[in-house]
Amino acid sequence: MSWTYFRFRITFLLANMASHIGVFALWFLLVRLSVSGPVMTGTAVDVPSNRSDVVRATRFAVDTYNKEITSEEYAYKTTSIDSSKVQVVAGLNFILEVNLGLTQCKKAQTTDVENCPLQYNCKKLHCHFEVMDVAWEGLTVLIQRRCYPGQREPHSSFLSL
């Protein structure tokens, strides 16, 4: 065998190996992106609480809470969002941990609760809201809500002493 043939054979093998490595690298990249992509269907992922769709979902949840659920004469407003997650299902499911404060504005007399000042030493709630938004159907629904006095949800314990 000549040296030229030997060099050609090594170059061919290396090129062939490189193409296999490239295919493997591409396959690995595609699998990795599919597993840890921006949002997988069904997986709730953390999102910034100042994102416009999170702010809209939070306002919808608080407005619904004020109109349909609470019997308070005065309206609640968001004081902070502790946690916000989005889950892609048959639309977007927003999972929100929100702190609320009781305002000086009566529910019957206000349309923009965000501009209402809080009551002095106001009643505070910590709420877990889940809002389903199916934009292409124009449907937004508060599917779950749990509110507790104070600023944080109490932790339950399996062991009571």
C-alpha cells in the first residue's frame, strides 16, 4: 500500500467519523431541546411576574375574586406576585401565588382597583390562583382559588403534635 492511499483512507475515515459525530451531535441537540425547551406541553414553568400575560391573568383573577367570591364591601388589589408559572395545555394555564390588600375603594364604585390606595393597616390575603386562558376562543376562566389571611399560604403538616 502506498502512503497516498493510506493518507486518503485515514482522511476518509476521519471525515466519515466526523459526519457521524455531527449527526449524533445534532440528534443530541434535538433531544435536549425537546426535553428542556422553553415550554413543554403539560409542564408548568416559572415565568417573570411582570410579563404582560401574567399581569393580565393576575388582574383577571383579582377582578373575578372581587366580583364573584369575596363578600367584602371594599375591593382587593394585588400588592405583590410571589410566584408565576405557565403551563401549556389546551390553552395557557397560569399558576399564580399572589398577595392582596384591601383598598379604600368600594367594589360598587370602582372600575380600576389598581389605582386605589390601600386601607391603613389593611386586611391582607395570600391567594393561589389558577387562570385558564384559551385565547383563540376568547375564553378566560378562574379555575382555582384559595386565599388565606396574611401574606403567605400556611404550610400544612402531616404530623400534628
